[in-house]
Amino acid sequence: MKKLLAALLVTATSLSAAAQPVIDAHLAAAKKAAGTDFSGTIARLCIVPDAPVGGGAGGPRPIPDRATWYAEPARMFDNLYWVGTKIHSAWALQTSGGIILIDTLYNYAVEPEIVEGLKKLGLDPAAIKYVVITHAHGDHDEGARLLQDRYGAHVVMGAPDWDLIEKNVNIPGGVPKRDIVGEDGQKITLGDGSVTLVSTPGHTLGTLSLIFAVKDRGRPVTVAYSGGTAFNFPKDVARYDTYIASQKKMAEAAKAAGATIIMSNHSEFDDAWDRGRLVKLRRTGEPHPYELGNDAVQRYFTVTSECALAMREKLAQR
Ligand SMILES: [Zn+2]
């Protein structure tokens, strides 16, 4: 028995000794891919992956002081408006048929940021026809019910996330009534605009990422919108594998669509709040602060994949 235990220990030790260089290689690959463009993403995913994240299911929590989150809305592109907080993003894609809204923030922010924010930007919140929820966590879904009830907007979510939100009966703002189940490859079209859904399970099982076109001073450009990022999901190897496969899938979808812009629903990952202020200072001839190019979009997904591979390797060794 003692001999067997000793043998097992030797195996375990040699395994973890072999694992460390593998983990280090993934971390180095993530760091290289991040460069100076995605420091927030690498900090969250590779350096402090277990830190608590805003959102998640659960009961009511205290509303933070408005000064810590309130942000002025911004017209980010000709037809894409940012109506987020300093921390979380919501986006309004303006089309000839009305507005497709992406993500809805916490309940406390939906009125001041989305409803009032759209008005400040000269848009009518009653024109919101579709609300696409990228995943059913409080920081992105709590505002959905208000928009559904007040404006009759159609709410789109992945099937597993409809199940998730319906279990969470105490959601501030209320649970939206089940409406459109977003499928992989589905195109949500409104007037002359559309967003294409890419099913990217991992962060939640129903996470939807998006591909859509916007105009920058009249020039069409393509956005890859990552629907779920952090690793606050059950810690098992299979879940990491799912997440990693989704990053690869979204990178390919972004490449096929020629995306030069990567967006997220947290400023931590894409600096939305900063870019919303920078765009106001942009002069004629200057590049758009959000447009980092095809290569950067690919590097973003390398960062998320490589950090996940490092964490997966750690987990596999336990
Ligand atoms: Zn989340």
C-alpha cells in the first residue's frame, strides 16, 4: 500500500512538474496576443480568473452609488450608440425599422442609461423592437422586462439562458416573458439593419455572441461582439473545453465576416467607456478608437482561449 501511494505521489509530482511549463506557455501566448490592446482582458482571465464578477444569478443586492457607475451615453458609430455604465455596456443599433438593443444592464441602470440615454442622444426608446441578451446574468438581463413591458420589444436569448432566467424568480426588474429563442446562425433583421447570432456556450450555456455591420462616417465596418467572457462558471474541464471551442468558433466567424472591431458587454474587456469619450475627441482623418483591425480581433480570441487553456490545464492536474 505504502509502495503504491509513493508511486502515485511520484506520478502526481511529475505530472504537475510537467504541467507548469504547459501552463506557462499558455500564459505567455496570451500575453503576446494581448499586447497593449487587451490588458483588461488578460488581467481578468489570466491573472485573477477567480475574482468575483458582477452579475451571476442571485437575489437583490444593494444598488451602488450612482457616482460609481453612471456614464454619459455616446454615439459610437453613425448608427451604433453606447448606453452603458462605466462598467457594463448596452448598445443601440439604429436601423430604418427602429432599434435593436444589445444587453440591458442591471435594473437600476436601465432607466437612467438606456431610456434616458437614448433620449439624450435624440433617439426614441419606444423604437426598441428587439432586445438581444447575450447571456442571462443580472448585469445584462435585468432591464429586459421593463423594455418588453413598456415598449413591447421582442426579447432574444439562447435556450439554456431562458431556462436560467426563469429559475431566477427574484430578479430585480422581473423575469421577461419567454419570447424569441436565439439559434446559432440566426439573423435578427430590422429595417436595413441586422445582427447575426453565433452560439458561444461557455460563460453560460446559452451565451450568444454577435456579428453585425455598422457605419463609420459612411464606411461599413464589421463588429464581432463577444457575449460572455469571464470564467465564473462551474470549474470542470469539460466546461473549459466548451468555452475554448466557442472562442475558436467566434474567431472564425469574425474572420469570415472581416470584423475589424471587437466589442464586449464589459468595459473591462473592450474599454467601451473610454472609447465613448475618445470618439468625441476624434478629428477628421483619425482612425476610429474602436477599430483595431482584423489581426487584433483574432488576437482577442487568442487571449481568451489561451487563458482558458492555462486554467483548464491547472484544473486537469488537480
Ligand atoms: Zn456573465
